[in-house]
Amino acid sequence: MRILSLKCTNLNSLRGEQETIYFDRAPLADAGLFAITGPTGTGKTTLLDAITLALYGKVYRFEDDGASLKTEEILNQILTIGTGRCEVEVTFRVEGAVYHTKWACQRAYKKTEGAVQKAEMWLSRIDAAGVQASPYKTRSDVPREVARLTQLDFGQFVRSVLLPQGAFAQFLKAKNSGRADLLQKLTDTTRFADIGRAAHQRTQLADKALATAGERATLYAGLLLTEEKQALLAEETATAAARLAALNQELTALETARQWFDDHRKAQRARAHTDQECTDSTPAAAAP
């Protein structure tokens, strides 16, 4: 979100219709960083009030512990004395789109003593041709739509974009015991507490993962061999391989000998059979 322009009429010391302040044009656009300075009561903080009025219909320094003031109470605080109407306008850009918002309030018939009327708010989108379209026209719709567009509600906007000088001065002057409470109100430290808890949980998970990895490393280290053990094992493996080769040769020789033995036994059985046949046939040949 970027504020592009601001215009106000009859806000506190800023009597009458003021010139529009353009933040996206020279000289402010080229300044980068600039200060709002001037004597007390000249309207420095009123400019900041005007921005939140146009966007959210609220003024931070008039909020009572988060309870929104009524329109009459706001008007009594900001309306220039001796006038019957005040208004503020702001244009801002969000993700390339430009929007215009306006807050206005007056007394009956714009008389200085007239009864306070209901405040009015408008919000519209400005297209490339400068035409305002899709207006929101209620005090409830406008702040809600602004919060949706900017992703910042009133409290978040004040804390992250528009820190009132009074609250900051109060923080600087506070005792150490009171600064924590003020800092929480100014910065919403509950978010940091949530982030801290999440970081602590992730740290615990990381510590557990590291411990598990350490245990596994210790286990695997016991299984790993030193270079000396590796050399000894290689030597033993080579010796075993040579022994295996020798045994295989012996086995081959034994297999050959067994085959020879089997062949010899077969030959003996065949000879014995032949001798027996010869013996059996001799008497038959000698008969008359």
C-alpha cells in the first residue's frame, strides 16, 4: 500500500480547505525521506489523523483502550473551532490499483452550534481514465473494504505504518518496567511471541533430528573398518582365495582319480565276467 495524496478541510488548526498534498509528485516523491516539522499546534499530527479518518473513520490518539469514539466525540476533537463541517480525502495505491476514500462530518446546516450529524464515508476505485467506479458508501463497508484491500486493519495500520508521535514519546519516557507493555501495544508483540514459539518448536525438532543422526553415525562408525583393518582383511581374502583355488585343484584331481578308480573297477568286473564265461565253456568243448 502507498498513500498517493491527502486533502483535508477544517481539521483542528488546519482551517479551511487545504492544498492537496501529493506524495507521488515532486518534491516529496523525489525526497525519499522527509520530516513533518513545525511549532506545537500547527497541525503536524492532524495530518496523520486525517489519513486514518479517511481510511478507517478513526483517530488513534482519541481511541480509549481500543473502544471507538462516537461521531460526536470525534467531531468535537477535530473540527476547527467556528466551522460547521470537516472532511478528509486520501488516494492510495494497492497492487497497481488506485483508490479514493473520503470521510466527512458536519453539524446541522453546517452551523457552528448545530447538532452533530452522522459521519459519511466513501470509497471508490479510480480507473485509467480517472473515473471513480464501484463506490462503497457506508461507514461500516469502507473500513472493512480498506482492510481487505490493504491487508491491514486499523490497529495493524497504526502499528506498522502510522505510529503516533505521542505514543512513541510515551515509550521513550517510560520506565523499564512499563516499556514492555507500551511496546506490546505499539507493535503487537503477541505475533513475535507466536514466532518465538514456532522457532522454539522447530529448534527442538532440529535438535532431535541431530541427535538421531549422531546416534546413527556412531553406529555406522563401529561398522566401518580402518585402513589397517581393510588391508588385513584384503590379505586374508587373498589368502582364502588362493587356498580355495588349491582346494579346487585338489578336488579336480580327486574327481579324476575317482573316475579312474571307477573305470578300473568296471574293467575288473568285465574281466571277471569274461573269465567266468571261458571257464563255463571249456567242459562243453571237451565232451565226445
